[in-house]
Amino acid sequence: MRREALLRTDVATWPDVVALAEPVRSLVVRQEGAATTAQLGAGGVPARTVARRVRSGRWQRVHRGVVVLQSGPLRWRQRAHAALLAAGAGAALSHASAAYLHGFVAAPGPSVVVSVPAERAVRPQRGVQVRRRGRVPRAWGRLRCVGPEDTLLDLVHEAPDEDAAVALACDAVRAGVRPDVVLVVAGERAVLRHRALVRAVLGDPSLGVESPLEHRYVRDVERRHGLPRSAGQVRQRVGGRWIRSDRAYPGVRVELDGQLAHPFAATDADVWRDNAVLLASADITLRYRWRHVVATPCRVAHQVAAALTTRGHPVTLRRCPRCPAAATRDRPAHPTR
């Protein structure tokens, strides 16, 4: 019954598919209406008929030798099928296009990215970005694409900086990519930019990071200054309701706002002052934004150490190369009366 319903849907979308002989008809349906002229010829549609229907607007020629059996706008998946057909045997969606299919990139980008074996020469096609590779990673699926682990590593390798690489890793893990498999696949690559970063973020469960800002905090604030290890993404019951803290120490919570601009236009002085006030309260929650962790990690470390000390966990900080020669701790302050 379900198969019949799907067939009715396919016929309604691409009515001309009914005239095709099997198994070409099923193949075109799997390709969501996209087909090569060679496939259509094998299904009983000669080249002159294809050309006539393209001229009339009944069908669309997407690439040289590739058409879609419909008029009107094409969905992204149809453009992806057409790109794979244009790229030929051995082609697979990769990079941003594969990441979009795997769910850890929000937009596929302006071009469909396909990887092909290096020995293949592919004619340039509008809207298609071809990557020739010595070895195309393992790929599968009806819309053939590189696996999620290799896709993540492809994007990490081309990430402009460490923050972008961490953001990709965090998004991929949230989408279900397994860190242990990524590490195995990474070990098989002879060349991989940000390899150490991948191992640090995905190979150390104690990091518990979910954003580039958390990674910066753990690396530059916590570990570089010898602070105790915090737990990441901890659910706690406070004031009768459940909250989730980005980083948690005994008696001290740290919230990290990854936005570059504060929505309420609070100044840096406001953040340091508010944190200092919280140091004197019963419930210590320290809040930092991107510029505090990135630009002033030493000052953040000293304030966290002061908070831990007030909660009965004295901390002896380790000076890092960036620490000023006469660094002083932020002392608990009382609210201005």
C-alpha cells in the first residue's frame, strides 16, 4: 500500500516517468526526476524527444547531458542528483553538501560539491564544484555522499582557524557523529590540519565542550592556569527549577555567552562588576562573554580562582606566558549601596 502511494506521488510529480521502461523508470524515480540522456535513451526516449521537451519547457536541462523531468523550481536534492550524474561514475557529494545531508551544516552553500577520483577529468558545470581526490572516502546512499566522519574531517581540514574547527566538531557531535569513529578515521589520514585539536576536543570526554567558547575556556583559562577541572553541561536544580551550566565547579557555576555582542549592550565593566558582586553572594554564578575569555583569559582565571576560594576550595594559580608580571586576584566586592 505504501509503495503504491509513493508511486502515485512520483507519477503526479513526474508524469512522463510512466512512459519509461523498467528498470529505467525506477532509476529515475530514485534520482528524484533527474536523468542522463543516456538513461532516458535506454528507457525508450530518444535524444530528439528529450531536446523537444527541453525546448518546450516541459523538462529542464540542468547540465550537459543531464535533465530533470519537470518544469518549475528544482529542490536542492534534485540539483544534487543532477550534479552527481554530471560528474559521472565514482562521484559522491562531499564537504558542505555532504555535511548538509548529515545535518551538521545549516545551509548547503551556493554550489553542489562533489568529489571524484583524481584520474577522472570532469567538465566544469555551472553550480557544481568538483574536488579531484587521490582517494574518495567511503560513500553510500541513494543520494551518494561521503560518510559523516570523513565529511567532518574534510571541513575541519579547510577550516580557517581553530574556533571554526571546534564549531564544526561540536555541531557534528550534536548531529550524532561518533567521536571515537572520527578519531579512527583521522588516524588514517596522512595529512590533516588541526589534527591535534580534533584529538583534544573529541578524544577527551572530560572536556565536555559544546562550543568554541567552551573549548577556549577549558584550554586558555582553566588548564593553562592550573584551575581544577570543571564539568561541562551540568544539569542542576537551583531555586526549584532545573538549569544547565556550561561549566561547573563545587559551589561555582560558569556561564559562557558565545555571542560577540551582548543583546542588552552591557559593558565589560558591567560584567566584571556583576561577577564581583556575585562573589559575595550565596549562589555564585560567573558569566563571561567571548571577548573576556579570548582577550583576557588571565583575568577570568583569577576571578574564577577567587570564587572557588570563597567556597572553601583555595586555588594556587599557575602563571601563563600571558599573565602580567604583577597579576592580582579579583577580590569579592560588596554591592554598591
